[in-house]
Amino acid sequence: MPSIEIIIVAAGSGLRYGAPLPKQFCLLAGRPLLMHTIDRLRSLLPEAGLTIVISRDMADFWQKLCSDYKFMSPRIVFGGSSRWESVRNAISSSDEKAGIIMVHDGVRPLVDSNIINGLTEALDDPDVDGAIPAIPVTDSLRALRSDGLSESVDRSIMRAVQTPQAFRANCLRQAYSLPYRDSFTDDASVMEAAGFSNLRLTGGSASNIKITNPGDIAVAELLMK
């Protein structure tokens, strides 16, 4: 297996979360959420390089948190005005010797070994450009039409995408050299735009939740127990 570099994206402002702090710095089980995410990936991939992307405005605050909680921060890269720009900044300064780059949301603290193993096993196939964890959609879905009406969607062919997403490092670097497009909703969409379409879906987990609303903290604490 080629060497792995992990980018943890945690530069968002968290305005929708409604807390005084960005959600990645809010407390989960007595510690800032981002620290749980970092520790989880350190335990799952101890040999991997690790970079966190945070806002420049929060750098001093993060360093104080690390001091207060006696936590060793990974390498820090400053984010941009969008997630795409933040990831691009991290990729541009990543280890050029890395064969695989994983990109993970800083507010997904419960990634597990099955997810990681699925990603690395998929990339054992040299023809695979990247691997994306996903889970089946359980809600009924409807697509909004241009006339304002809607129509049902076959949910059996739909999957909800999670992170970390894992890619051949050289392919991801090429993909992020493209100019930004509104269609770039995640790293896989950037790869597809660059022509790297052999992206394999692997098993995600319903427990691999993304902290989006304040109530999600309580759910995550319950899952941690």
C-alpha cells in the first residue's frame, strides 16, 4: 500500500450550526470535536501523514485549545473562502511522496476501521482512481422539476456519500489544478471533472455522522458510548 496523507478539513465558519464557535471547536464528550476526529484517524492510520485545515482567524484559538487540553496538533494549513479552496491549499503543500490522499470532514468524529479498510482495499486495484464511502438512502426521494412540481426518484440506485474519500495522490493534484466550478460539491466531483471517473463506492456507516446541528452532538456522544 502506498503511503497515505490525510487532510482534515475544519475551516468552516459553522454559521448554520448556531453556536458561538464553529462546530469543529464545540465540545463533544468533554473535548473539542476536532480533537476526537484527529485522534480517531491517528488510531486507525498511525503511519499516515496528517494535516488539518483551519481558518487563519481561528489559529490562535486552536493553539490555545491544544495547550489547554494538552493535545498535539497535526500540521496546520490555513483554509480559503470555500471548502474547495481549503482542500486545494492543503494539497498544494502535501507530501509529494504520498501515493494516496484521503480528505475527511473535521466534523465526522466516528469514522471506523471498516470504512478505512474498504477504502484502502479498493485502491489496491491499480485501475481505481479513488474510493468513496457511501450508504443506501432510506428516505423517499423526489426530484424538483423546472415547473416547480416534483417527481419520485428510485432511491434503490441512490447512495449518500460520506468521508473520508481516498484518491491517487497524483490524480487528485491534477484535479485540483482545475478552475473552480459550482458543481464541485465534494472531492469526487472534482476528480470526475478532471476525467478521473473510475471511482469505486465502498461501505460507509450510519454511525459515521456529520455534526451539522446542535442535536447531533448528543447523538454522537450516544454512539461513542
